[in-house]
Amino acid sequence: MIERVSATPSAIALIQQLTLAHGPIIFFQSGGCCEGSGPLCMPANEFKPSPSDVVLGEISGAVFYMGDSHFSFSENTHTILDAVPGSSGSFSLDCGSGMSFITRGRLYNDEELKNLPAVVRFGY
């Protein structure tokens, strides 16, 4: 099965570190004005998805959500979560860790597009 989201080893290591420190975590990528298009990492119990938020998948136990408006122009792109040296300067849990979560993307090829799983929206 084709996945909509994956992660680099660096991102997985940071997810594990943050989960040990904070308990279950999630990611939300809104594409909004305040956080830009960077993924926001937060404790799972502090996030209330809207009915239109899309569930891209799960990475090391952390669900990755994307806002509907952002997903509408990136639905043909595989999202790759990475962690790079630096500070996100945001409200994300990675802030202060010396690492920053970022996402990269690559377009699906025609065969992958035919085999993508159905989109799961939180409220539907």
C-alpha cells in the first residue's frame, strides 16, 4: 500500500525522544499564516482536529494531520517528515531540542496515484 506520509531516521529519533518526554504526540500541518507550512508537533491530548482535517498517517505512533486547505493543493504529493539541526522558533515541541521538524514532498508517480489509500477526514 502506498503511504501518504513517511519519516527519515532523524525524525523518528526525535519523535521517540519527544514521546518519552511528553507522552503521546501528534503532528499538524496547517499551511496557515502563523506557522507557515511547517509541521507543528504537540501533545496528543492538546489537539482537537476539525471535521475537515485530513489524517495522512502515523509515524512511530504519532498521527500526522493536515489541514484541508493545505491538503487540497498537496494531495498528489508524498509528505516526508524530517528533523534537521536548528530551532523551529514556534510553539512546536521540537523547539528547544536543537532540532526542527520540517516536511519535504515528492510527487507521486502515475502508478502510485492509482493505489493511494482513501483520504480519511477526522469528522467524517
